[in-house]
Amino acid sequence: DMEEVFWADLETQETSSSHSPEVSSSHLTELVIGLMERHDSTRQPLVELLSNLCCVVRHGLGLHCMTTLGRLMLSSDSYREGVTTAIRGVIIPILQARAHDIRVSEIGVKGCQVLIEGFIGLLKIHSISLYVAESLDVMMPLMVKWFEEAEAQRPQESYLCVKILAMATIWDPNVTAVATKKVVQNCIRVIDSRSVADNEELRGIWLDTLKLLENFVRCGPDQVVAKIVEETLHRKVILKASNSWRLSPEVLGEGRTLAAILSFVTALVKRNRDVLHECCNSFHIVELLTTILKQHVVDPLVLAASCRALTSILRDPLMYQEHGGTVVESLSKLAPLLGFLGEKRYPDLYIRARMHESTKSRLTPEDVRKIEEESRKQIVTTKTNFIAGDALIAIIELIEFFSAEAEEGEMRDQVNTHLNSLGRERILLRLLVMPSDDLKYAVMRCVGKVRVDEIEPEEMGLIIKCLSSTRNIGEGR
């Protein structure tokens, strides 16, 4: 086939050099980028060239080209538009042609797997994931077909399909295409399966399936939500969370599982008030969340999910009236959470977020030591990654809820007075040095809810200093 001819010709040229095919793949993509930088008129044709090469399986060239397309999307808006156009016009038609009349068990043989893995790699890049998900809408029916087919045989065969479906349904219109009756039933069956849920090797399939159901709950049709509620999945996963919240730092799989469960339950209580009341009054989820947040060591994924779950619960007036006092008392008026935003607790949070960059579900003591040493060499109070930044944003959202001037009450006054005495605004404003637009936006939105008479002159000076050093007020988020 054409791939055999391509590599045969390349390997013939390489016989007189010391370059391996893997090095040649890297050299090829760098050469393409160099041409793009020198000649603007070649940009889109070369993007389409890289897109055609994404289907090449051998020597990692296909994945390397897909990674290069991701880098281009990050570099500028024009490249992002050009790549998404190429995904729709070049890569997906190649995938559809290769996938014609093949079963899910054959996707590796037919070269489809390298394209799906490449798309998954792009979807993992947070800042472009929504654009990639939107461009994949036309391939959702194919993924649904394979997912349904795989689940009818073995859940293990569905791992690529369920992962890309879970990631692509962050774009709401994709949910409509994916949330078929059979897909929902298969997802529920996987979550119910003890052989999948308790098998560490299949944990990724279980988590991706739960994420897919969460996206269905978040923006899917009412009948899908009703089916999920009817199957009482919230009860089953809360019981699983209640038995596994005590986490060791090196056990990343358990932290990811607990965070996924809390995120799913949060989506469900937003859609169904009966589930909200049941979770709070019968399953005591508020007590579980506050117990987790009181721990000295908190996984950043769990921290973010717990804070968002609490914020969602407290936004319900009845739940706030019944459980707000418990939250305020158990969390010492949110003072421990404020510590994560400053030098006291943020370094450890950042280190644990770095651990989650590993694809492993469990780290060895040597892995933990290496990450800790590398992180502590940096100035970690000004460093962040997506996981650590998201945890900070979730904490700020909870603080913002209690800071809202328009909804004053005794509990809010107690929390506000205490946090103000601890220098809340000063701590928040110092986060503006973090390289994250989403975090900066959360900080300023929270500060905007604080009463003016609670802002000290020093804190007002920090706001003015921040504004005076901003060259373009419209830049970023």
C-alpha cells in the first residue's frame, strides 16, 4: 500500500545516514513548520499535508503529525481555524473511508486506531479541546456504532470509543448524537458492573463511562436523565465514594475515581431536585464533602470536585438553610481552604497536581520523590498547571458564594468577617501572577462580590498596581 511505498523510499534514503525512521518523522514535521514560518501562502496546504500523514501508523509518524497540528492550534487563531478545517475535510474522511464495514476489533489492523488516539491527544489539551470536539461532530455516529458493538462483546474493546465519546461530548451538540437509548443502557451496565468497577486495569473504562453519563446529565434530554435517576446510579456511586475517600498521595487512581463520582453527582443534583434532597438528607453527602475537605492532604482533583459539589448544593435555598451551618462550622468558616490559595498549602497542592500528569494509576515511592524534587526546585507559588489551577478556581467559587453581597445572612456575615480578617482579598489578588486566564477571571469575579468597605487600602493598591501593569485590558479571558 501507499504507506509501504512511503517508508520503503524513505528507508532507502536513510541507508547512507545514521538517522532512524523515528528521527526522520520528527525532522519531517519540523521541516514543514519551518516552511510555514517562511512562506505564508504554504500554510494551509502544509496543514493538509500533515493531516494526510496523520493516518501513517509506522514509526509514530501519524501521532507525531497530530501532535504537531495541536501545537499549531495553540499558536494562533488562524492556525486553529485551518487545522479544524483540515480535521473535517481531510482526517475524518480518511477515517470514515478506512472504517467502512469494519468491526471495532479491526480498528488497529485497518489503521483507524492511530487517528482516534491522535484525536484523544488533541482533546486532552484544555485550551483547544472544545474546538476539536466541535470538529468531530460528523464522526460521532461511527464512534457510537463501535461503542455499541464493543459493549455487546467485551467492555475492554470499547476503551478508545468510550474515551473519545466522553471527551467529545464536552461540546453540547455532540450529546444529542451520542445519547442513544442503547448507549445509555450500555453505560449504565458498565457502571453497575463490579467486574469493571473493581478491576484496576479496567478503571479507565469505568471512569470514561461515568464521564460520558455526566455529560448526558449535564445537557442531555430529560428522558435520559430520568433513566439514569431510575437506575439509582447516584446511590451506588455515593456508596462507593463513602468507602474510598481516604487517599494516599501515590494512589492516583483512587483520587481520580472519587473526583469523577463527585463530579457526576454534582451534575445530577443540578438537574434533579429529588436527587439533591436524597443525596443530602439520606446519604449525608454534605458531611462526606466537609470531611474530605478537612483533611490535611487533599488530592487536587478531589478538592475541586468537592468544592464544586458543595457550592452547587448550597445554591439551593432549602439546602443552604438546612446544611449551610454544618458547612460553615465544619470548615471553620472556610479558613483552611483559604490556605490552599497561598504559600502555606499551595506548594503541596501543586506537587500533587504534577503527579496527576502521569498516566499511571499508582506511583512508586521513587516516582513521588522525583516529582517532589523537581517541583520544589521551581518557584511553585507562581507555577500552575490545569489541575492545580482548576482546584484554586473551585475554592474561589465557594468563597465567592459566601461573599455575595446581594444575599447577605448571618452565616455569610460570619464567613465574610472571618475571611476578611485573614486577608482574603490580598491572598486572592496575589494569584493574579499565575499564568492562567481562567484563574485570573475567577479572582476578579470573586473580588467584585466583596463589599467595598471590606477592601483595605493595601488591597486596593494591589488592584491598581495590577491594572497599571496591564498593557492590553482585553487580552486573554
